[in-house]
Amino acid sequence: MKRFYGYALLSLIAILTLLVTPVFAAQDGTVVASAVVVPAQISRLGFLTSAIVREVNVKEGDRVKAGQTLAILNTPDLEFNVVALQEAFRSAQANAELQRYKRVKDIRKGRIFWDVVPPEVRQYADAQAASAQAVLDAAQATLSQSTLVTPYDGTIAEVNVLPGEYVNQNQAIITLATLDTLQLETTDLSERDITKVKIGSPVSISIEALNDNFEGKVISISPIASTVGGDVVFKVTIAFDRQPQKLLWGMTAEVTIGK
């Protein structure tokens, strides 16, 4: 009988331990969640028009600068149109300039005078030049859509097109990311814990793949929840105080978010 009571007492202590521990965790104010490493910026780039790709100037792993050309479409009709409109604009511009110096013969009281052209003639020529310039600008803007350029400094993470392939409008063909600026996004932080998280909260980060711990802070909290496996979760973004070496996009981590 004494042995029975001994077992019962041990069981009661174990149950009380399980019940009390979460209370201390809640009072501590920390939140534990899983997270994944992602770039601070990710862009999946494509063209605003459909055509055959003429050039692809980058490959996966290339570091690129803002404004650098990534790919060019084969659009001979657009190119020819721009050349023709450039000639039309130069002609209209030359005519407008000519009207400023042109003289017209006028005979008054038997005498010959060489007068400047009437103001309305010069105004009309200027209007024609301005119109030609506007049409040229529009054509050049359309042609520029045939060249895909880098919106910011980064690394080419993925290339999904080859020269000679046909691409559709807004089809993502190149993925650009800031692999030198990686951060963490939580994947399972529940609605029960989100109220404990604040912008600027310190974060302890454990990355199993690197077998090391790091420090960071919360830099953003999603205002919109998502559902994962039936649970309502909020995405919290965490920046490293100092980015670890050998850190890679897609690595997982466990984060402990403090007060």
C-alpha cells in the first residue's frame, strides 16, 4: 500500500510540473517559434510584352547592379518604328528651326521687303515638332519594355529562359534576390502569441545547420494572418544583428522572441 501511495505521489508531482511550467513560460513573456531564412528583397522579373527572347545576359549566381541589362526581346518592328520616328522628329525640328529664320517676299508701295514668316506659321511648325517628339517618346518607351533591367543591386538566384524561347507578358523568367542581406520569417507564430511580440523585440536565434546561436531583433509584424494546417499564424520578420557566414536562403531556425 505504501508503494502504491508512493507511485501516486510521484505521478501527482509530474502532473503538477507539466501544468506549472507553461505558466512560468507565459509569465516570462517570451515566444518560441520556427522560422526560415529569406532574402530581404526578392523579385521575380518578367517583360511587359510578349515576344521571342533575343539575349540573356546573366546566369544564376551572378551579382548585378541596378540598371544592368538582364535580357532583351527580339522586337525588330518596334526598333524600326523608333528609327523612322527619330527621322520624322529631326525633320519636324529642322522645319521649326527654319521658320525662325525664313523670310518671305512682300511688295509694299512698289518696294520689295523680306519679312519674317507670320507668328502662326512658326507656332504651327513648333507644334508639329512637339507632336513628333511626343510620338517618338512613346515609341521609345514601348521599345524599352523589350529590355529587362535590374531594379536594384542583388544576385541572380534563378534564370528560367533561354535565347530563342517565346515568353508571355508578365511571365517570371529571372529571380533576383539580396543574398547578402538575409533575414528570418516565422512560420508558425500563433495568434495566441502575436500580442507578446513588438517591433524591436530582441530575438535569440538557433540555426541547426550552422550549429550556432545568433542575436537579432523584430523589424516587422504582418498585419494580416494566414492559415497553416488549420492554425491561424502571423508572419514576423527578424533581422540579424550581424549576418552569419555560410547562411543560405531556405535554412530553418528556432527563434525565441523576448520582451
